[in-house]
Amino acid sequence: MFPSRAPLLFAGFRGFVFPLLSARAFGSKTPGLVLNHSTHIPCLIPFLRRLLDEQSLIKKVVPGRLSRSRSSIDRFTVRVTSDSLGGFKCLAREGTLVQEVFFSTPLSREELEGILQEKRKDNRTSRREGKGEERRKQKALKRLELERELRDATSQMQRAEIRRVLALYK
């Protein structure tokens, strides 16, 4: 047997046996994350994978119907909306996209809301630290370089040009 491969399931119908593949065989490397189709909110799947890696009490996550709303939201959010059989129904939103997400878990509503809120905070800080910090560092280095050039500039015209460019980096 191959321990790294997802197990195959078989179903019988009118005397025939059909192989059925589990969700892991379709590309979901995270156990508990069911990927039924390929259309998702862009940052939903990485968010759910990180959530399932850290939380063992969340048994299964199934992203559902994707739709558009009339209103727009500026950042990614996940909000618990209602109870369902064995878990909760949540809405994930980003921009005008809205996607249903079903969580199968023994947790209470308040516990799940707390976990989702903490994970959203981690998600925002990790994205900010990535690109934003790098840009700020590059801007600071460029500013230092321009200030050095300003000290070494000989003519009044050179100094005026460097000051103009330096104003863009403040």
C-alpha cells in the first residue's frame, strides 16, 4: 500500500462498483478541508488551511456557494451566521464576494467566533509584515541615500532637485 496517498472509497450501484475518491485526492493536502469545486474567495483556502493546522477541534470545513453582494468590504472577514447540523454556517467576505463556509465542530458558537477572530488578526498582521515592511525598509534606505547625496551636492540646482525627490519619500 501507499501510505502517502489518499484512500480510495468504493460505492456499489445496481451490481456495479464505482471508485470514489476522497477530498484529499482532489488536491486538498489539509485533512478536514473539503474542496468540492475550484471557485473560492482568493484568500479563503490559505486561511482555512492555517486554521485547520492549528485547531484540532474543527473536524471538517466545507466551502459552499459563492455569490456577489451589492456592498463592498475592504478586507477579508469570516463571520458565524447560524447553527447547522453538527456545526455552524459562516460567511466569508472580501470585496463584493461572499462565500458560505460550513464548519463541523463540537465547539460552541462563542468559542468558534473567538478562534476565527484571532486567526483574522494573525492573517492581517502576517500580510502587513510581508509586503508593507519590505516597502518601508526600501523607502528608508532610499531616503538615507538621498540625504547623503544632498550633503555631497555641489550646486544649488542639484540640491533643489534632490530635495524635490526627497519630498516624495517622506
